[in-house]
Amino acid sequence: MKQITAKVFQISLGGVNVFLIDDDGLTLIDTGFANFTDKIFAGVKKGGRNPKDIKRIILTHAHPDHSASAADIKSRLGIPVFAHQEDALMLEQGIAGRAARILTPGIGNWLIFNLFIRPTKAVVDPFLVEEKLTDGDIIDVAGGIEVIHTPGHCAGHISLLVKNEGVLIAGDICANFFGLALSTINEDVNVAIDSIGKAAAFHFDKALFGHGNPLMKDADKALRAFYKKMS
């Protein structure tokens, strides 16, 4: 586990990241691909925590690289799942993506899409989503996590503002491998860009992404600059 702040941690799982918030037990943000449960639990143990202390799962969105181990973790630990209502309804039916997928230009995105995204079926083991979230909801963890509805990558995408830690868990509003860039696929590119601007209007020092590296300082300014560049 990479420590981001006193309460926020990142676990990198090879191309995709999940996150932990250590407050009132552990809150797991996203779950990676199918069969990633043991990898996540190993990362938790390596960080000196007990996987049995995970009390809830929050999903930034339904795509299988973020949600496909949720059913297994939920079953093993007997814990609730939180997700935006737009994607929660799909996940309860075992659906992890919509048909509309617009590929972002660039050879890197073409390779990622054809090697990793196209071969992956947009399905997961179905599970109940106990907490169906909407924009502006506050989750009572770490002094309050604000839900920011940031569609575009997919209709039910959310970002999570951990206010007291000064951290935005940005999900897939963009990636940060070699600098900020649009996600490889989006349902609606223009809406996705608007969502970057929406998230960037909040105040936070650090930003964490489902794919790529964290921004560890002045992240809100960096996202605002990226939004201006793209809009």
C-alpha cells in the first residue's frame, strides 16, 4: 500500500489502482478485475491492516476493471456496496458497461483498447448495491466523503472528495501515466471533459486515478489546467 495521506492509501494492481480509507474500519474504493480479491487482501496485509476490517466498498463506476471483484469481496466479508444509481442498476443485473464506447485517438489508446478492453466482456457476477448514490451525497467516513457525479466515461461515474484529507479519488475521469490524458474510452467525450471541469472546481491538493500515478501537490490546479486545454 502506498500511503497518500494519514488516512488514504493506494494499492496498485498492475494497470489499475484501488484505494483504502482508514477510518471507522477500512473503506475499499473499487475492486479491480475478477479474481483480484486475494491480490487486494495481500496488499492490505502488506500495509499492516487486516482485510476483515474492510467495512464497505464504494465503486467509482461499473466497468469490470473496477467492479468485477466486488461480488466476491462482498460475499466473503458480508459488507455493503455503494455505487451511483445509474450504474448500480446494471451491476445488480451483472452488466458492467454500456454499448457506447468512443475510443480516444492515439496509438497508445488503440493498443490498450485492442489488447485489454475489447477482449474483456462487460459482465460481472451480479450483487446487491445497498447504497445507491447521487450527486452531492455525503458518505460518513473520514469526516465526510462528498460524491461528485462525473459522467462521460460512463453515465454512473462518480469521483469522491475526501475533504479533510484534501484528496480527490478521481476514478476514470482521466488517467495519469505520462501526464494527464483522457481515458482510453468514453461514452460521451464532451460530457467527460465537462466532468473534469466539474471535479476541478473543488479544492484538493492530491488526486488519485484508477489508471496511472497520483498527483501529490496542487492537483486541483493541474486538473483545471487540463480541463482548459481540452475544452
